[in-house]
Amino acid sequence: MDDFLDKLPEMDLMRSEKMTLVQLIIPVESAHRCVTYLGELGLLQFRDLNADKSPFQRTFATQVKRCGEMSRKLRFFKDQIDKAGLRCLPRHELEPDIELGDLERQLAEHEHEVLEMNSNSEKLRLTYNELLEFKIVLQKASGFLVSSNAHAIGDETELHESTYSNNGFIENSSLLEQEMRHEPLNQSGLRFISGIINKDKLLKFERMLFRATRGNMLFNQTPSDEEIMDPSTSEMVEKIVFVVFFSGEQARTKILKICEAFGANCYPVPEDTTKQRQLTREVLSRLSDLEATLDAGTRHRNNALNAVGYSLTKWMTTVRREKAVYDTLNMLNFDVTKKCLVGEGWCPTFAKTQIHEVLQRATFDSNSQVGVIFHVMQAVESPPTYFRTNKLTNAFQEIIDAYGVARYQEANPAVYSVVTYPFLFAVMFGDWGHGLCLLLGALYLLARERKLSTQKLGSFMEMLFGGRYVILLMALFSIYCGLIYNEFFSVPFHIFGGSAYRCRDTTCSDAYTTGLVKYRDPYPFGVDPSWRGSRTELPYLNSLKMKMSILLGIAQMNLGLILSFFNARFFGSSLDIRYQFIPQMIFLNSLFGYLSLLIIIKWCTGSQADLYHVMIYMFLSPTEELGENELFWGQRPLQILLLLMAFIAVPWMLFPKPFALRKIHMERFQGRTYGVLGTSEVDLDVEPDSARGHQEEEFNFSEIFVHQLIHSIEFVLGSVSNTASYLRLWALSLAHSELSTVFYEKVLLLAWGYENILIRLIGVVVFAFATAFILLMMETLSAFLHALRLHWVEFMGKFFHGDGYKFKPFSFALISDDDE
């Protein structure tokens, strides 16, 4: 038997790749190129030999800091390009590689140029906004001033020249400069302040003015009709023009302080219409000049950003790779001569030749006189786990890894989950109409695979795209199980021929009371469509799906136990085979394997035996005659034998293994055995429940015994609960079928019974939405999660430890934008 098993071919996914611990001794002059070439190969995981040092104490901390600063500058350029709305595509012509020092200098020059242009643009924008606000205030506030002049007491008010004079400068300054100094003051003592404020602050601003002046003011407002750009956020802000009429210097001081606190900009408006027009012309002239200056500055800034944008992607990739190289070099140690770097790492055994060739090429390209020393080391710790996957198997491997990464070279559940996972999903989801809808969705994702793989997707869409092959297989198995259940949106079809049943007479009046009669051979594939709507439909389908769930559950749990045998055999642990695998197989199949046998015999013989009664009285009265519940000759003595075997299997699981481990430990330390750790039963490290890397830990018999006791009790109770857990296949399948029936009969058929076309249309729409959102989304998610539970707990719990760690090689292809 062992020879036959040894001759079986190895499976790529059955066990993780064999790993080798290697040591590299690299001359300093070729270290950078060697690590770069290894990053391009992506098959070596470096170990951190400087874990006790902080990032600032490492050899290449300065280079890492420089790369981090360059990454910051590149992100700054990317933000500026996005903010400007530019779309800079990389040049198609081949650009020469740029040295890190030259790139650093270029980035500093570009950053200085862009920052200077941004500063100038912001100053110009502030001036432009002030003039624009002044223009709006001049246009809007004049209406309030005309209204106030109509009620003024006395003759036409005129501005006092002394108010605007500044040591005689009035004659030489422009009208705009004059008006920006003080607010107007008329002869009657009534004064006003005009300005502009953000719309969202207006209510609080007006309330504060009213309280500060105790109501001794008149507040007028009007929309600006123009949105003004905020230079700090580049967003358009809606503002309100206001004019406050008041009297007294004290009120003026309070109002100005409130305006300053609320960020309101105040602008003086002359009451003379001639001066208003002259001032408006001067403001418009300066606005025109500033617009031309701003446009020219924006064009110059966009040209500078475009020049950076053409090479931005290449530069970001270069900096990201260089930072990754120096981070990796920081994991290496200098030897005592300071002329070589020493590194250690894990690589797949098959990749040793490729790594050696890469290192030779790096030595040659760097013109180093000394080659890289590459040799294999003896490993003490457990190697990382590495599976080579493709687009189909990767999604299933990720599902398994979400529970736990497989221990190094233990059996991989993903091999079997490729088939069992979508199949168990389909058992719960089986409807070939719904399966076709899932198939269309999966085919859409596959048809746009190349395009979607290059796009940035949302989290939900990314999850769907990553599991496109899982959805495809779930859809195909759902169609298959739907054909077995004979359900197309809950409607049965005569696909594989006519029904085996017919009515008792031509009127078919007693079809749902007395029932149908069988007149021909059974329906060739799946459930006979005549069961639909019959009086025994629910009992028949319940019995079928419940028994089928038990059979599938026992089969999968037995598969898990068989894989535990192959694990124990692979790791050379005969204790696990003798004292765990064998009693567990006996216990599980003496009870639930026997139940599965009874189900198959009952199906084959058409017996009316009550299996509930058989299983209950197998424990309560094992010697009692079975009577009409006997399915085959010799059933009663077989039940007694199986019951005794199940009782014997429990202490078999509990007692021998802890005492055997204690005996091995005592023999080892008494000098009777000089075997090296790592062989057969002497290897405590390969025992499934022992921790790795603790060979020298003190042997604690009581702890091992308690652990084995817990493990045995867990298996005995778990055998019952796990078998019952598989009944969710029956429950969810029944729920899906009944929900689909309700939507079909109570929505679609009910609406179709009316002659009104509007009611029919509403019924079709409601049925479509219910099918899409409840049956195709919620039910799909529900069945997906239940299938996940069955694999993680019921199946993988029998053999899978999941205490390994992933192989994470140094690879440029795995570096993401978040690693900068």
C-alpha cells in the first residue's frame, strides 16, 4: 500500500512548494544591482537580520529618507495635475533610465518652480477677488444709497474732502485708492459701511450687528449674482452684498470689528453717482488686466505640469522600486570587513537555479571582481507556505487563506474546494433559471476581464471581479442542481421526457386530494415535474433533500478525515494515524456512516422503515427486535457491533496518545533513543497539536493529557453537531424554493390574472425586482456564507491547522502605491 501511495504523482496544489533557506554574501559594489534583479525575479523572501535596530539606525536609512522625500514631491505633482484637471499621458517613445541623483535634482527644481507659480497665482487671485468683490459691491450697493438719499434731510449730501485726504495725497492718488481708505459720511451724520460676506454666515452676522448696536442700524442685503472662487480650496463660493446704515463713531468701530470677525470684506462706495461710474470703470480696467495675467500664469503653470506629467508615471515607478530596494538592503547585515553584505531568505526549491543565474548576471553587469556566494542553510524554524495559483484557483485559495494560511506542506483544502464549494452552494441555491442569471453575470465579468483588470474598481466590484471564476462555477453547478430539482424560477418543465404519473380520470379532479397514479418508468433525470403542486410535494422534497444533505455531509467529513491520514503519513507521525485517524473514522462511520448506509438501502429497496426509530433505539434498546423497521438480514447484531466500536473508539482517542508521547520523551532523555528530532514518532514538532519551534520545551504530561481530552470531546460532540450542521443544505434549499414559488404565484401569476395592462406591468416589475434583489443577491450571499461555514468548520476542522504564514517574496510586481 505504501509503495502504491509513493508512486502517485505529486499535485501542484495538494501541498505547498518545498522551500529552502539560503544565504547570500554580496559584495558592496554589486549589492544594489543584485537586490534589484532579485526584485524583478520575485522568488526570494528576505529575512530581517536587523530586527533589533530602529529604522534610523540602519545602514541605508539616508537613502530611504531621500526616496521618501521624492515620493512626497511626486505625490505633490500628481495632486497638482489632478487639481488642474490635466490629463498627462506618458510618452510612448522609450525614455532613458535616469539616475536617482539626477531625478532628485530635477524634482527639487520642478517643485520650486510650481510652488513659486502657485504662490504668485494665489496672490493674484486674492487681488482679483478683492477687485471683483469691489465691483459687485459698487453695482449692488448703489441701489441702497439712492433709496437712502431720497429720504435724507436737507440738500444733496456731498463727501467731505478732508475725510479722504491724506496729507495732501488726494491730488496725486487715483480715485480707487482714495475710495479704499474710509467709509462715506454725509452731512446729516448718517453713515454707512458696505461690504460682502459668505452666504452661510449672513444670518449670524446680521444678528450680531443688531445686538452690538442695540438695533440702532439699518441692514440691507442683496445676492451678488456671481460666485467667487476661494483661492485656498478652488471652490466657487456664493456671497451676499450688504450695506449697514448707522450713526456715531462708536457704532462704526463695533461694526468694523464684527465684519473682521466674520470674514466680511468692507469696501467704500461713494454716494456721488459720477464717482461711482468713474470708480467702476477703473475697477473693470484693473480686473481686465488681472484676468490676462492670471490666464497667462495658468497657461505657464499647466505647461510646467504637463512637462512633469509626461514622465510622472515612470518617475513614481522608479522611486517606488528604489525605496523597496533600499528597504530590502536594510534587512541585510554587513560582515566584519564591511566589504560584503550578508542576507538570508526563503525561496522555493525550484527557483534556486533561477536565483543563481540572476546573481551571476548582476555580478557581471556591475563589473564586480568578486562574485556572490549563494549557498543553502539548515532551517530550524518552519518555512513559509507558497502555492502557485492561476486565475481560476487563486480565488479559492484566497477563501481558504481567509480562515488561516496552511501549515508548511500540509494538505491544501483549496484543491477540493474548487469543486465542493460551488457544489454545496448550488445544493442550497439550485434553480437553473437563477443559475442562468448568475452565469450571465459571470460571463460579463469574463468578457471584460482585460479591461476591468486595468481599471480602478470600487470595493464591491473589485470583490466580484476577483471571484469571477467562483461565480462562474457556482452558476454552472446551480444550473445542474436546478435541473435535478426541476426548477426554473420555481416552475417545473418536462425537459427529459414525460411524467411518470397521470390523473385517475380525464377530469383530474382528485389530483390534489387522492393523488396521481404511476403508469410508466420513472422520470429519467431529476425530480418528476408532476410532484409540483401535489399534496405530497413538501413531504417528498423534504425527505429527499434532508437525506441528501446527510449523505453529502458524511462524505465531506470522511474526506476531511482521510486528508488527516495523508497529513500524518506525510509528516511521519504514526501516532496520529494509530490513535487519532483510526478511532475517529470508526466513531464517525459506526454511527453516521451507518445512517448513510440505511438511507441508501431504503432508497434502493423502497422500504417504509422509520430511520428515526432505528437510530434512536439503536442507543436506547440495541438488543430489541426491529420488526418492520428491519432493512436487511443481520441488521440488529451489526448495530450492536457498531455501537460497541463507537464506545471503544472514544477511550482509544483519549488515552494512548498522551502516554505514548510520555514514553517517547522518557526514552529520549534516559539515553535509550538517540534519534534526531524530525523523524517518525520521535518528532514531537510534527504532532498536529504541538507548537513549532519548541522541541526543547519542558514536557508537561498533564497539559498534553488535558489537551487530548478536549480534542476527543470536541470530536465526539462535533460529529453530531457537524452532521446536523449539514442540514442547512436542506433548509436553505427549501427556503429558496418556497420564496421563489411565493414570488411566482403571489406576484406574477396574481398580477397576470387581471386584464389591466398596468397591473400586469406592475406585477412583472415587482417580480423582477424581487428576483434580482432578494433571490439573486440576498439568497446568493446567504448560500455563499453557509457554504463558507461548512468548509471552514465541518470540513477543514478535521485536518487543517492553518497556523502557517504566507510566502511574501521581494517583488517589484507586488509593490503597491500604499507602500511608498
